[in-house]
Amino acid sequence: MTVIPAALRPCEDACGRDRLLWLLYFAAVQQDPGGGGGVGRELLERLMVGSDEATSATLAALRGGVSYVVWNGTTPAEPLALIYGRRLRHTRRQDVETTNLDRTVQLIGRHHQSVRLGQIRTADGSWVFMLFLAEDCSSLIACTGVRQTYA
């Protein structure tokens, strides 16, 4: 069964195009819910060099020992930019707290190569952070967080 990360769940009022993008996204990304997809914690910590709030919080969570996942496989940046652009508009309409989501949409939109995705959840479950990594996991393209209102 495919588990859709909360930060990636489509809006309830999503149109047919959004649903198609979600289907393409999950077809493109092979999920590895059991771990880091071959990416070690130390490497992820080294990649968290940004000065934004999302990257700092992600680094703190990693150093705190939380579990994480980096999915095997890659997906093109263009559909992710569309998905996260819609996510940005949805979170603003619903007044959901995010960190670095607008910048993430910009960075992904300018990235013209496939990316690998990762996810880190804070120990208390109040935030989920999505990582957008270079295809070879050599750099962090962007990081964003979404507050989980049910936590």
C-alpha cells in the first residue's frame, strides 16, 4: 500500500489534472518506507547547509535521532513544482503553517533535472519536512516543512 506523506496529500477539491499529477508522481517515485534509501544520516546532516528555518529544523530533528526516509528513484522537477505550487496556494487558503514552501516552489521550478525526495518528521509529529535532493544525493535543492494540525 502506498502511503502518501501528509505534506504531499492533494487538496480535497483537486481537479482531474491534480489527480493525474499525483498518479504520475507515485508512478515515478519508488517508495522505501523502511529507511533512507541508501542515504545515511551523516550525509543528510552534511547536506543541511541552508540558513532557512526549514533546513535548520530538519537538521535539528536529524541530530535528535528521528527516523527519516529518502525514497529510491527520481522524479522530474517540473511536475513537483506544479504540485508544490498548488500545495502552497492550498496551505495559504487553509491557513496551514509552513516554512520555506514558497522558496521551495521557486527552487524546484528552476531545477531542470530529476530529484530524489526525502521526508523527516519531528519527534512529536508536529512538523513534516520534505527534502528535495539532487539525483545523486550530492546536494540539497530545497527543504520545506508543513505543520501537522492533527499532531
